[in-house]
Amino acid sequence: MPVTLEDKLVVAISSRALFNLEEENKIFESGDDTGYMKLQLDRLDVPAAPGIAYSLIRKLLRFNDDGVQRVEVVILSRNDPVSGMRIFRSSAAADIKLQRGVFTQGRPPFGYLRALRAHLFLSVNAQDVREALGAGFPAARVLVESVKAGDAWPNEVRIAFDGDAVLFSDEAERVFQAEGLDAFQAHEASKVDLPLPGGPFKPLLAALHRLQMAGNAQMRIRTALVTARSAPAHERAIRTLMNWNIRVDEAMFLGGLPKGEFLREFEPDFFFDDQTGHVDAAARHVPAGHVSSGISNEPAQEAVKAAPKTAKAPAKQRAAKTAAKPAKPRSPKPRSR
């Protein structure tokens, strides 16, 4: 019988997202490829320290502990094959059971996501993440400066998602950015019974739902929707999930309040958001990843073209928009590993 990944949750992850290789990466970024490879070879038997996505990956793989292979994690890295040896040895030392890896020695690796049929791609390289999202795969740039996940929930995989432009399309966000908060609320209230189109992370949420339903007596998944939406716009989000027949365990409709402290209480193994300001703030509390999708991540001129052709929003609405959505700093320069 041929080997297949069709019936598994497949996560592709870069070396630096799984392990802390920042010291080694500084040598690589200096242009000293030979020195980088030598250091990795010298440290072949020195296990790399846990990285930001370490807790998420370790817990997901525990769904296989009863002997049924439900989750597959594949290293998908710009590293060279020599460095790949250290990654596999570090994984073995941490009792993280990895079998597969693709090492492209500096070339973009995202093209292999299709062959893997991946449900998630985690990388530190912003360009690779953008390309993966463009190809239709859930992907996020891991913030290596994030706080690492705690150990309060050893038997739960906890994942938190933003709504618009992450779980849902950016349809409503475009209205908000073009016309302001009042128009956004009115738009969502008028379409309350019309499900939102799926966003880039709908396939991951659906795969997690299937994994939860497949069952494992020792492990479970707990998900949370953490969104700036508030009543009455909350109802369309809830009805959309009901229409998809997918349940989230918690939903936080924060009406523009900072998400960081709420995330700290939820204690996720990972949080996904499209707004760089929200992701940067969340990273001070939890592991976080930037989903570079939707209008908030388009160049300004493209966003203007794509916005609905409406009259300029009144000053009161523009002020509400500014208060609800903090300014977003630029994403950091893409890194190569």
C-alpha cells in the first residue's frame, strides 16, 4: 500500500520556527555560508534550544502517542542538508518524532507545500510565507521575539485565531477601512445571515476540528476566536462558523481592546493575526505569527483600488476607525532561514 499523508494533519515548519537558531543565523546573515555550515557541523551533537513553535509541534505530535498516526510534521527549510542533520538530531534529543524534511540550501521551499498537502506552514521568512499564502496554504511568519508558550496545559493544544483576513475573508475589513466603524457594523448587521467567505486559515481550523473528532484519550484541542469585532458584528462571525459546522471553544469580541492580556489568560501555544500591530503586541505575552493576507497587508495603492467605491467617511467614523485599529508598524526584513 503506497505511503500517503492524505488522512493526516500536515504541518510544515522551518528550522528556525521549531528551534532557536538565532546565533547561527547571525553568521549566515553576515554572508559567511561556510562558517555557518561549519558551526552547524561542529554542533551536530549539541541539541538546539526550543524555538517559538516548539510547544505547538510537540503537543500536536502527542496525538500520535496511541500508535495511530494522525499528525505529520515535516521540516521545510532553506537550510543546507548538512545543517539538516543537526535539526533531525535535535528533534530526536527532544523526543520530537520527525521522519521527513526538505532542505533547499537557500532556495524558496514553499513550492513543496503542494506535494505535502500541508495544512499549515510556519516560517521566519516573510517572503516564503507570502508566497505560501498566495498559493492557497495557511501560513504565518513566526516572531522569534515572542514569549514562549507556558506549560500549564500539557494535554491541550491551544490555538487562537483572529477573525477577519485570517479565519474569514477580508470582505468586512475592506468596508471598515474604506468607510469606518459605523458602516462596518451596519454592513455586518445587514448580512448577518450570509456566511462570510473563508479566509486563509479556514482549512487549518477545519483540519483541527477533524483531528479533535478523530479523538485521542490523552490529548485535546482548544481553539479561540480573538477579534476586534463587537456587537452587533459578532453575530455574523458566529453564524459563519455554524454554517461551516466548525466549533470554537472560546470567542472573544473585544471591540478594539488590546488582545495581549486576553491572550495571556487563554495561554495559547500559538496565535495568528493579520495585523502587524496586534501580532507585535501579542508576542509580548504568547507565541505569535503574522498572517500577511488581506487589505491590511496590501501596498497602499492596491488597497485603495480594491476598496469599495463609496463617499469619504464622516470625521466621526474616521475617528472611530483610528481608535479601534492602532497604527501598524512595518514588518521586519525577511530572514533567510
